[in-house]
Amino acid sequence: MMNSGYLYVLINPTLRANCYKIGKTNRDPHERARELSSGTGVATSYEVAYQRFFEDVDYAETKVHIALRLNRINGRREFFDVKLHEAIQVIEAIANGDTPEPVDEPAIALPSGSVVPPKPAMQASVSADSAGRACVAFWEALLETGEQQSSFWERRFKPTHYQWITSALPGVPKATCYIIVNKKQIHMELVFTTGEGSPNIEIYERLLARREEVEATFGQKFEWKQFPKTSKVKFVSGHGCYQERPDWPQLIPPTVQHFEPFWNAIHKSLEI
């Protein structure tokens, strides 16, 4: 079941230039801004610089944070070093079903108004964050487990400091397989860019027409979602928090067990 709501971009006068809070809410974003402004540690009020409604706001937020991953100031908080128009372009691209290009570098405004790339240490600060280290440790454990069980996993993914790892689907342009974790579960999904004129429209429709066959090959039901310009196939493989090592047995083995059949069931149906 999709969780509808708003993506918002908030600004606060006490924050330095090009620093925005980008997150989601199921309520009015202005209400969320007032809520954040009521904290005792906030000198001035947050203001809504931009908002956009999504039928699946959880998915939209994940896509935004992927696109702005190099701009995230702290892996545990939703503050990004990015120009406002670039943040809006990313959100609008997702709303239109496109896959936004990552924003290459944070933009730091100098007193003169000029913009320069960040120092290398600034980007490194994200990966040095404890949440980033937790992600790397989790992905290393998952990939090591996978490689011990099947050659399928070799060089397919790389550990990251983020809550997702990705691999392109060979033979299908703009189709990406994700494994994504959060504090509640781990899931895998195949995302197609299916905008107007895209050859992926016919590819996804062919896959959807074979839905029963795909799910029978895999042995369980998938979650199928279609948006104006993107479509995806999703399967939740485990429940637990990746930051808690005692939860890893509920996350890693079932994901290793299910991902290769997930991948193969789709390949077989598409005859790639």
C-alpha cells in the first residue's frame, strides 16, 4: 500500500547559504515547518521553499536522497548542501517519472556570491559518519555472504555508505536493480524508466503481461507499481534494522536467498 504525502524543501535564515532540509510529511508541509521551528534549539523559524505531492512519498524521498547523496551533510539528518533550483529540478524529475542525474557537487556560496566546489574533506565527512559506516559494514557482510554461496554475486554490487546498492539490468537501458535497507526492512526492486517514447514501456508491459509466470518462477508474489514515467517490481525479503547486528540474520540470509531468483525470474521472462 502506497503512503501518500509531500516532499518539502525547508529553509531557515540561520542556516548557511545553500543548506536546505529536504524530507517528507503526510501532513501540510507548513505544519511540519512550524513543528520543527518549535524546538528550543532553533533560533529562527523554518519556511517552506517548495513542496510537491506524491502518491508514493516514501519511494519519492528515497529517489531524491539517492540523487543528492553527494550533497548530504550528515548521513543521519536530512540537510543538503545544494542550490535550491537544483533540488527542485531533482524532485520535479521524479514527479515526472524521470530518473534524475545526481548533482555532482555541493555548492558553497562565498561572501562574494561566487560558488566553488567543496573541499575533498567535506564529501568525505558524509562517508565518515557513523550511519555511513553502519551501511558499509552491513553491505560488506551481505555481499560476502552472497559471494560465499554463489558466483552470481561476484562484482555485481559494491558496498556503499548509503542505504542502497545498485546494479544495472543488462540489455535494458535505464533499468536498475536496487537492494534497499531502512530501520524496518530490506527489499529489492527493479525500476524502469518508462517515459513517453521509451522502449522500456514495451519491455515493462511485456513483463507485466507475464506477471503470473514471473511470480510462479520466483515462487512468491511481487509488488507491481506504475507511475507516469517510471515502473517498478518490488519484493520485501526481510524485516529488521540494518544498524542492529542482532537483526542481520533476519536481513542478510533471506536477501541472499531471494535476490538471485528475483533477478533470474525477470531475465527469463524478458529473454535477456
